Amino acid sequence: MNTLPYDADQLRDRAQSIIANVRELSQLGWTPATSSNFSQRLDEEHAAITVSGRDKGRLVEADIMVVDFEGKAVGSDHRPSAETLLHTQLYRRYPEIGCVLHTHSLVQTVASRLFAGAGHVRLEGFELLKAFHGNHTHEMAIDVPVFANTQDMPTLAAQVDALLDRQPLWGYLIDGHGLYAWGRTMAEARRHLEAFEFLFAAELELRKLGCRG
């Protein structure tokens, strides 16, 4: 008899989705040195998430665990990432969110350092702004927040919550760390993640050419 408080078949399905997508992101060099973490919603109380410290290019089903929305392990004694709370706060707050992706690409990390002083990266006038759910024109600007890095996850989660109270977000940077992006599905979260990567790279390139700053 299955006594788990979640659907095991659903977990296998989510695990395969995470493994396939994260392998591709790892091949792009966005998950160096076992960094980064990835999750998908299982139901109204649980999420599947990568176990801490695993090589993201070599994930297997056993490297995906279940946590509740308080970030605690469910059905296993695996250790979730210290940053699990940054995933589960989004699932708890927005029932429509189905996937959260956190990567450490070079572009994301450099952008986070460069724009930390301003507290945000302004992305304006790019056609690719239409990649973000709900945007239908390039004639707009969005400010992607850059939070100070800390190991105090409850404090960081509270800062994210406070900003979400004031404006819609599709993702945010942490200084010297990387990017969080999310969406209703894995495909939408990937699209947002890839759009941020391109737009940050474009902003950095414009600065190299002396066109910004």
C-alpha cells in the first residue's frame, strides 16, 4: 500500500522532466561544480527538487527528492538545497507556478555583480521581452532585481516576498550567485530562463561597446 503523501507516478514523471532539461542546461555550462537547483510542482503541498550537491549533468531519478512547501524533506532522508525555501515560497504564493529553475551561468553571475550596486538590471526595448508571459510588445522596460547574497534564506525569501507584493516578476538575480526564473510549466520556465540569459548578455555586450552606463 502506498503511504506516501504524494503520487509516486507523478514524481517519476517530474523527475524525468527535470533530468532531461537540466542535462541540457548543464551542457551549456550553466550549472558548474554541482551548483544550481531545479524543481517542479507535484501537487498543492509538494514539489520535486534536485538533491543538494549532485552533478547536474549526471542526474538520475534518485537525485530528485520531494519537499513540502516549508522546504522539508518528505518520504526520504535526502538533504534538500539550502535554497529550497526560494523555490517553495513561489509555489506557496502562486498556485499557477509549476516550475522554478536556478542556474549559475557566467553571464548571469557577471551581470549580478555589475548591477548589484543599482539593485536591478533594466531591460528595455528588446524584442525578446515578449518571451516573458503576459508581455506583448518590445516597447516596455522591466527591472530585474539583484538581491544581496546571503546564507540567511528566510531573510532573502522575505525580501523576495516584499518585492513580489509590489511588482510582477519572472525572475531575479542574486549578487555573485546566479538567476532564479520560473513559469507555469517547465517549457515556460526554460523560455524565461533563456530570455534572461540572452538579454543579460546583450546588456553586457552593449557596455563593452560603450553604449550603456
